[in-house]
Amino acid sequence: MPLHAKVDETHGPAELSVNPLYCMDLPAVPEHQIPAQPMQPDAALALIRDELILDGNARLNLATFVTTWMEPQAEELMRHCFSKNMIDKDEYPQTAELEHRCVNILAHLWHAPSAASEHSTGSATGCSTTGSSEACMLGGLALLWRWRARRQAAGHGDGPEQPNLVMGANVQVCWEKFCRYWQVEPRLVPMEPGRLHLTAPEAAAHCDENTIGVVAILGSTMDGSYEPVAEIASALDDLQDKTGLDIPVHVDGASGGFVAPFLAPDLEWDFRLPRVASINTSGHKFGLVYPGVGWIIWRDEAALPDDLIFRVNYLGGDMPTFALNFSRPGAQVAAQYYNFLRLGFEGYRQVQQTCQDVAKYLAAEIADMGPFELLSDGSDLPVLAFRLRNPEESGYTVFDVSERLRQRGWLVPAYTFPENMQDVAVLRIVVRNGFSQDMAGLLVHDLRTQVVALEAAPQAPVPLLPEGQREAFAH
Ligand SMILES: Cc1ncc(COP(=O)(O)O)c(C=O)c1O
């Protein structure tokens, strides 16, 4: 045992002093105005970090599709790239090269034709974005520009017709934003009991000469189910045979674009279907990267009108760009490439398969519990949605279940379906990389405990949130 000598501090403190952070006499600072004076970095860090403890735990957030865990090596790589701006392609040509490689990897995964054929010039093109929302905006813009060109070629000029976009009412809000911002009529096909997403006959029936395209979702945000892209494309082929209308399909593969290639390789939903003009995905969902990266690929230059593209000088050459934002972090793109390199096809398959196994385990346990009925069981995306079998007689709601699970830290959203099925309220669980079988077992245990407690108090517990705030999860 070492002996410690007494330090003489009568002539001032020793070289290093202890910082009694939580006892410091710091001046109060305003919350909503910039403080007049600086403070020590450690004090600022502690203050903000402590406030953020009040946030939910990201790993227990079963509401989000977005990545909440990455390997430490990927985090190190991201730290290394935090200062790089994706748009500075002259200054960071190697980051631009990684983006180029990622676009090519996705184009191959999604079977973009690499040679000229009847249905394509074989020149797929694409880019990274901040997420699927921006990617969907770019995809929608290309459809809108192409419709205008078609109308003009047919001699209609700039007439008063309003363009429309056909999609299921289950679309993510980014498509409604696209329609509002660019004055396109959102032709939303309502959901119905037993039909929770867009079907082929409904898609074709809603199209006319002002339809810029049909959006088919590979992995509905509501329940994780895949829309039947091949059937939709085939119904549009028939429509073209009958009416001459040639309506392109954009596939919103925000989640499924990174799941189907690995778990359902024979499912034809991508550029194997000649009618699919463009596909988006979120690198930060099942692409397994932290928030901040999406991707979009167009089948060929015919699918992406040239006048949407801006050309910037790049290393003395010409660099075509299509983006809503200018500056954007480069770290996420490097991390996406890390995942491709690190996992390879087989690694991605294993990750997605594990998520699906966990989702199916949860689905089986929840179905077995008694009060719940499954609306999806993880067979497409590793996502399950379930509702109360007898909501009128249960004496509690799915919102009560959600609030009670939250007391243990689990964030399981409860929400109602869109128009036409607003009386259906569901709970949804998204299983992501890092949500282990062990964690799933704990969730099942907690869910059972809460169900027993709620059933023992059929007079319905006092809601923790006022009625109007109960749709807090709007995913
Ligand atoms: C089907 C679908 N499309 C688009 C989006 C928007 O994606 P992002 O959050 O990457 O902008 C989501 C997000 O959940 C989604 O599920």
C-alpha cells in the first residue's frame, strides 16, 4: 500500500485544481437569449448534457426507424469526418468518391440496368441526401418536370391543369409536404379495414392524364407492410395499353430499400420493373447509419430531367448536382461506406434477419397474450403493429398501454390510422439493429405486467397526458 505525503498549499493551490462543478457559484444565464458572458467549456457541457438526461433513451425508442446504435469503429470514423462538408467536393474529393461508390452499390443492389436496353439507356444516376424526405422531394420534382415536358410535347403548353400524385393515405408526411410545396394535388387512396396500403386496382383507378406518377411504398410507416410494387406496375402497364397514359412509379423504399434486397431477393420491386423510374431510401434507417443520410437513384437520364441539375466546377471539371440543401455533413456518407465495407452483403443479411427474427418472436408473444390482435407481424419490415381485440370492452386503450410502458423507459408509440380508419388505434414496434432477443424478452415481460395491471383496473386508469396530446408519436 503506497504512503501519501501531505501537500503544502499554504502558498496557493497545487498545480491542478479539482473543479467542483456542481458547487460552483456560476451566474444564472437566460434560457432564451444569448448569455452576456462566456462560461467554462466543462460547465457548458455539464449543463447541457445534464438537461439531455431528460430525453428518452434512444435504444429503448421502439417508435423510430432511425439508427440508434453503431459500432465504435464507425463512431470513430464519423468523429474523424465531422468537419467535412459534403458539398466541398473539390476540397474533399475522397469523400465525394465514397459517395460515388455508395450510389453504385445501391444501383447494383436495386438492379439498375447497366447496359442499354429497350427500357433504359443503362445510365443510372443518383446522389446522397439528408434523408428520405429530401430524396422524396427530388424524386417528386423529377416526376413533376417529366409530366410538364409530356404535356408540352402533347401541345398543352402551360395550361391550368393541376398535376396530381397518386399514393396510399398511409404515405409518410414528406409526400404531403412535397404536394403542398409544389402545388401538386395529393391523390390519397384511403385505407380500409383489410386494406392498409395501396393496391394495384386502386392505384390505376386514381390516375389520369395529369398524374405525374404513382408512389409505391416498400415498407409502410404505419405497419411495415410492403405495397405490391410489381402488381401496381403491371396495372399501370394495362392502363397504358388501354389509354396511352404512361405513368412512372417512384418507390419509396425509405426502410425497405435496405431490407428487401437482403431478406427477399426474389421479390421484384426495384429497377427490374421497367416502370420504376426512381427509388429512395434512408441510409439512416435500415442502412444502419446515424441520422443524416438518405439516397435516391434514377433508372437513367430519361428519368431525371436535365434542367433540374446544376453544374458546379469540380477539380477543374464539371460536377452535376441535384439537392435542396447546399452544405451537408460528410460523416454520414463515410459511415454508410463503412457499413457496406464492414458488413458486406452477408453481414447486412444477418443484421436484417436478426431484426426480423426478433420482430416475429415479439409478434408471436403478443398474439399469445390475449387482448391484442396483430395487424402486421414483421414478415416484411421487422415492424409489428397491433391493436386491442375488443377496444370497447377492454376498459383501457392502447394509449394507456403506451404510457405505462413509458414508465419503464420503453417508447412504444400508439396512434390512430389516417382518414377513413381513424377509429383504429394501434401500437407499433420497430425492431432495429441493437434490439436483442434479450431486450425483446424484457419488453414482453413488461407488457404482460402492464396488461395484467390494466385489466385489474377496468375502470380505466387516469390518463397521464391530456386527450389532445396523446398522438405524440407522429411517425
Ligand atoms: C416510408 C417513408 N418515407 C419517407 C420517410 C421520411 O424519411 P426521413 O426520416 O429519412 O426523412 C419515412 C420516415 O419514417 C418513411 O417511413
